[in-house]
Amino acid sequence: MGMAAETQFHVLAVDDSLIDRMLIERLLKTSSFHVTAVDSGSKALKFLGLVEDGKRNEEPPTIALEANQDVEVNLIITDYCMPEMTGYDLLRKIKESESLKDIPVVIMSSENVPSRINRCLEDGADEFFLKPVQQSDVNRLRPHLMKSKVKDEEDHHQISNKRKETEESHSPDKTRTKMEPPKVVNSS
Amino acid sequence: MDRNQSRRQVAAMKQSLFDQGLLDEQFIQLEELQDDANPNFVEEIVTLHYRDSSRLITSIEQALKERNPLDFNKLDTLMHQFKGSSSSIGAKKVKAECNLFREYCRAGSAEGCMRSFQQLKREYAALRKKLEAYFQLARQAGPQETACRSK
């Protein structure tokens, strides 16, 4: 069903479970997303062109090369529980990267742990889906993608305007309304 | 047996799996992902699930044998994966058994783990057999409309 004229959004899906990868890929494709599915956080980072130099934990922000600009990923959806690098770790690395931090990130988990959900949302995740993920969840992705797209277009527009003018102008890209009031669950 | 009759049989078989509490809504979700381009999606994913999960069962069995003492963390992790996979295909009863097993892990009860694992394997095998019969019948009946339950 190719309404091909529209730009197709590219989603990177990360999950160590083969079944879940198959499922999320199918769900995303029915929504006409272009999908790349990988089975680990490190493969995701590699795909994004973000290559670290080894150690994670104790080191301050990793020395990361700039992301590969040829690969355009519009959204990353990742499982939380994965060996070696969790979805949360992956989220952090993406948000710490200058070139990747504006890509919306969605976390999936089979476990409903409010503190976990809150932490992910507070640290930059746009959505948190409970597994098994359903079509209705995937339908919630488009607004995040549209916002990023609008932001990209604004940026390009900005850049070409700046060429004529001075450096400073309004910088609407700094007021990121992307972070809508997160679904913070208050336990009191 | 004419085609309509076959299809009714398939639908009835499926309904009975739901009525027995063996399958849940997730199975319907999978069916809704089937289309002309992906006509066998449900069977494919269920087949993969059984390949995946039989490996996990073997690992769990192995871990249960290493008894001095039982590594409850490892068991819980394995069962977490097993549960996830089961949940993704809508295996309702099996999923419930997984939860029970994990309760026993957290309680550190070796006895409980062993018992619930036996029960889990029984449920798992029973559903597997039924699903195999279901898919075989479905294939014979030919392509049919998917969702039979009103949303």
C-alpha cells in the first residue's frame, strides 16, 4: 500500500528477544514505518554510528565520535531488560550524544515498575510501553515523529536565514515542548 | 468437508482455546497483523516462540539440577524471558504459571520452583499441541477472515 510520496519515518527497534523483535517490526511496518531491528544496545549504537572507546561505568561522558549522518533514524524504540546494556543505559547514551539527543526514544518493558517508568521518562524517554506492545501503542508514536520533523525543518529554515542575518535570533529549538508532562506516577 | 464447514471448525477451535483460558487478547492482536502480504504471521511467530522457549526450558531444567544451592536469580532471569515470549503470543495460562514460578524464586523456595515448573511444562505442552492442531486445520481450511471477536 505505497503512498510513497511522503517521507517514510525510519524507526530503530532494539530488543534481545527474537519474538519481540518480530512483533515490533510487524507492528511498525503496518504503520508504514521503515524499520531496522537489532538485538542489543551496542548494535544500536553501532548502527547509529556512535562508537565508544571502551569503558562505560566509571568514565565521565564517553568519548563518542559524531554519529554517522548518512543513517537517518527518526525514532528509537527499545526494550528495557537486555543483557549488558539495558534500554535505560541506551537512552542515556543517546541523550548524552550531541548528534543523537533529539531523536525520540521509547522504552518497552514487560514489567510495570513505576519507579522504573518514572526514571526513564524523567531522563528523556518520550513514552514507556508495557509489553506486549499493541497497535494502539504504536499509533502513539507518530506525534513524536511529527514534532521532530517540524523541529528539523525549523532548524534547516533557521540555518538558511542565519546566513543572511546575524548569529542571534529566537531559538525556538531550545524550547523543547517535546517533553510533555511525563506520566510521572507519584507514590505518596 | 466444504470450505465453510472447515472455517467454522477453525473458528470454533479457536474460540474454545479462549474459553478454556489458554489464550488471551494478544493472540487476536497477532491475527490482526496478518494480511495478504503476511498471511502466516501468527503461525510463524508461534513457531519461533516454540523454538525459543524450548531452549529456555532446557536451560531452566539444567539450572534446576544445579542444586547446591539453587541459583534463584538465574532461574528468575530465565523465566522472565520465557514469560515474555509466552506473553507475546497470548499464552495466558502459561504466563500465569510463569508468574507463579517467579514468586517461588523470590521466596527462595526450591520445592515451589520444582513443582510449579512441572505444572508449567504440562500447560506449555498442552497448549503447544492444541495450537499445532489449530494451525494445521487453519491451513487446510484456507485463508479466512481473522478477528472473529467483536472489538
